[in-house]
Amino acid sequence: MGLRQGLGRNYPYHLPGASMWPILTSASGARVSLSILFWFHREWLGARPIFGAVMAGVSLSLVLALWWRELAREAADLGSHSRPVRRLLRIGVSLFILSEVAFFLRFFWAFFHHALAPRVVIGGCWPPVGVAVPDP
């Protein structure tokens, strides 16, 4: 269990140094958001807003791939991920997946609650009166 030296103490956790990847990822994410905004409002730019959206998506994918490559290198080659770090990473991923399951459970629970027991306020039927439903 490799101990890391920091501030006069030994830590069994990985303390990463300064990295440019969070800033580059934020900038690429902002570029994706802005290019999608410009794509929706074509009159601002003119002819080809799809090209900007595709290039922004490619740049975000590239930055994320390079950042993940560096993380894998820290874990495998440098041995920075000790047993407690790997355990906490597993717990973090498990909690993330659990939160996603809970989100979708709430979403579908709300849908079925309103579909199976519609309120009087919406006319007592599902879908509500005035909502156009496509014919399957």
C-alpha cells in the first residue's frame, strides 16, 4: 500500500498535482453548448452551424480521451491508485449508478402515477385533454 508524502504526513491516498485537463474539458463543454445554441439559432451565424457542433463534439471527445489516458497511466504505470483509492473509486462509481437508477425510477414512477390515476384537474383522463398524441 504505497504511502504518499505530503505536508509532512504520509497519506495512503492519491493526491494529484495541478492539471490542465479540467480547464480544457470545461472549455470544450462550453464550446459544445454554444455550438448547439448557435445551431438552434441559425440566423445568428448563417449557413453551416452543424460543422461547429461536430468540431466541438470532436474536441470534447479528444480532451476526455487524453485525460482518461493520463488517469489510466497514473493508475497502472505510476501505481498511484493504492487499495483504499481503488475501493473509494468503486464506491463512487456505485453511488453514481445508484443515483442514476433512482432518477429514472422517480421519472417513471411520476409518469405511471399520473397515467394510471389521472387527477380531476387534468380532466380525469390520460393523456390530458388538449394534448395531441401521435398515432402509433
